Amino acid sequence: MSRSQPRLPPHWTAQAAALSESGGHRHFRLLGARGRGSERAIELSALLDPAFRLVVPLKQLRDQRHWLPGWQQLPQPEPETETLPESGQGRWNTTQRQFLFAAMQIIPAIDLLDGQCVRLHQGDYDRVTRFSDDPVAQALSWQEQGAERLHLVDLDGARSGLPVNDAVVRAITAALTIPVQLGGGVRTTERADDLLACGLDRVILGTVAIEQPELVRQLAARHPGRIVVGIDARNGQVATRGWIEESHTMATELAASFEGSGVAAIISTDIATDGTLAGPNLEALRAMADASSLPVIASGGVGSVTDLLALLSLAPLGVEGVIVGRALYDGSVDLGEALQAVGSARLQDPLDATVC
């Protein structure tokens, strides 16, 4: 690029009029410039798909209906905000008069079986994929890549109720600085107390939520903000004891029953999509969010950044996070890219920009 020519911004955003040309991608990085004068153009690479590249004439860049230079991070919510239900997309900052867009927390999952990091296909213990024999190293890796919370599942505990993986859990909580939550086999007050005392931020109650709902309420009062209800459903009905047994209770009814109980959140797992990478069950998640005012964390089916973007549309309804497992391990989803797409550092169009 010639010194006499103006410096081009390193980042560009495709506006609505350019989305057909940009392949639906919105945010691009500058790779370089080519040509001179009226023939000058720049080469761009899509942020979430670096292999997707465009050559855009400079005169098109000057048309702000098509492109704007730069992108910025998602504004953080301020105390004085109000919800805009009719918009369905975020909140308005009443102090700064600025619109705050919804974001979603991405929570990597580590499923523990016999001390190893695994994934089950649709909850089937006979269909196990082993990813790592060092869960602590894996946990540290997710933290280093930007995870703000980690989700552990004690599969042995879920199936038998026995604390087979406690030593690994303690090692993970000791090694990490981010909050760690765990579910699987938490069915007594003593068990919940022990787990929270060993460094966990939250414990997740599944089976007891349907068998002993009063125990959940007592624990929520005993440990404010640290008790989560895990609702695992197949065809809308709750499954328990490691998904081995099925109830006749509807998942939405169970969620509604904990309204006002002090429970921190609901983790909604769709068994039919869990571990399949086939996409989340958006209809079931919407129904869960409608059934209760408690925050909902989605689980099951995420197989691409596109799936995460689809979930983002449910954030204004109360779906505040998503647990991702297999897609992170097999590379279908890159955690860094996912955080840029839907996380707290989500990229937005610039509010003020002038074309060079």
C-alpha cells in the first residue's frame, strides 16, 4: 500500500444491503489493498470464517449503506437500564441513551466417567466417546481460551449416586479461577454441602427436583444463588437418574413449580439432541423460558456457530447461557470464535464511523 494513500481501517462491517454479497457474514478483517485510483479495492476475510474472502471496490466502501469501517465490542449493561419487551433484542441504557444488545454465556462441558473426559450420545452409557484422560488439563485449556464458567457432569454419580469422581472435581476447582458448576448424583443436603465446600460455585439438582422438590427449595434458601435445577427431557417429559428412568411430568411444569424458590437457574437439556450436533431444540427452549421467569441455560445439540446465533435470538426471553460439549471437542465450534459471535465480547456495528 502506498504511503501517499490514506490508511484503511483494519476492520469492516457489512450492512444489510451488502449481506448477499458478503455471504451473510457481518464482520471482516482487512487483508490488504490492490489497484490504484478508481480501480482501488480491498481484500477482506470474514471474521468467523477466514476462508471466506471478498474483494470490494473502494467506491463501494464509501457507500455507508453497504459497508462501515470498524467494529466494536458489545456494551456492558449499566445499572440504570430498562427492558424493552416490544423490541425483543436487548435493553436501553436510560443514563447514556444507548441500546444494549443481548449476549449469551458459553459454558464448556466436561463429562466425567471413571475419571476421564467423555461424551455420551443421547445419554446412552453404551455409546461413549472418550476425549481425554486428563480432565484438569482440559479444564485449564477451556479457561485459557476465554471460558467464563465450566460445567461438570458426574456421569458415575448420575447413574449410581456414588462420588466416584470427587478427587478429579477437587483438582479441577483448585486449578481454575473461573466458577465451576457440577451436576450428577446430587441428591442429599449433605452431598450438596460437601460439593459446595470443595470449591464449586454451583451444584445442579436433577433427579431430586422431581422426587424431592422441597429439598431443592431448602437448599436454595441455604445456599442463595448456588443451586441450579437441571431438567432433562425426552419428548417434553422429564427423565431422571442419568436419563435411565422417565417420568410423566412435563419439563415446563417442573420449571414453573420452582418460581420464586430462590433457585439460580434452570438447565434445560433436550436428550434427543444431546451429543448429536444436530442443533438445539429451539421450540423446547422457548417453551421453557415462557414457563418460568428463572434464567434458562440451554444444553444439547449445538454443532456450529450458526446454532449459537440461533440461540441468541432467545436471550431476550431469558435464555442466558448455553452448555457446549462435543462440538468443542471435535472442532465444529471454536470457543474463541463462539465468544466473539454471541458472548459478552460480541462484536457489534460501530455507532459512529466515517469512511476514509
